[in-house]
Amino acid sequence: MKHVIALHQVYGELIFRGLKYHEIRKAPVFREGDTVFLYIARGDLSVLRRTLGKLGLTEEQVLTKRGSIVGGFEVGEVIKADFETLWELTKDTSGLSFVYGEEEGKKWLKQYIKEYGYAFTIEKPFLFREPLTREKMKELYGIHVEGIIHLSSRTRKPWVKTLLEDLTVREVHFI
């Protein structure tokens, strides 16, 4: 199955720089072998700047562009776990400790998933040679994409099926 999900820019940067190996969600939205395309939607710019600073990078050096589907990954192992187990398994691979520090990252995860959650292993990350901007999506599909989205090939909407087909054949380079 194929999906388009929204992701904060800071986490997209960590994925495409090889520093984030797990995506955490509250629900089992993906299965092993699924393809996930990433729409870079929002996020706190100060968090992005601070994280780029830790990497020794500037805003001009980002690999991702807000308001664009920039690439994606294949889903590997799917892990369902209680909060403590999930934190122990992913604290160094989800980006949370890197972005917020261990204590704040753990608080963020607890608030987000409560008691149970899912970690999806990120495999074969790729960037599109040319990201698909929200302006181009409006032109091609007649839709306006803003903020949080989750589209999947389960939909019956013709424009979503066409979008996913188009994303599948775009030129990529693997990270």
C-alpha cells in the first residue's frame, strides 16, 4: 500500500540525513512493505534552526522544502509496544532525543501516544529529484494541500489514486 503523510520538516531532515530510523504513530497506519511519501508540512522553525545548528548546517542547506512531497521510504518492521518499551527501543532512533533532548523527548512521546504506540522502521529512504509542491498539486490535481494529511491507496477518490501513481514513477535517488 502507498501513503502520503505530513511530517515536520525537522524529522524529514533527520530521515534524509540518516539520523532517524523509526517513525512513531498512535495507530497501526502502515504495514511492512508499504511505501510512505513525505509531505513536509509544518513545524516550529526555531526547533528546525536549533537542530540544523546541532548538525552544523544552515537553513540554506536543508534537503526538504515545506509544502512539498519531497520523497519517502519503505516500511520495515512494525513494532507495537507500551510507552516505556517504545521509548527504550526508539529514543535514539526516532529523532526525539536528538531534537528535544532525552527528558523532553520522552515527555513528548508520552503525551503523544499515552499508553501504547507503534514504531515503523524506516528503510530505503529516497528523495525525489524534483519535489512535488503544493502549487503543482493544485495545478495537476485541482486540490489544495495544507497542514496535516494522510492519504492512502485505500481511497476511492480518483485524484488520490492518480497522485500516488504519479509519485510512484517520479525519479528518485536513494539516501
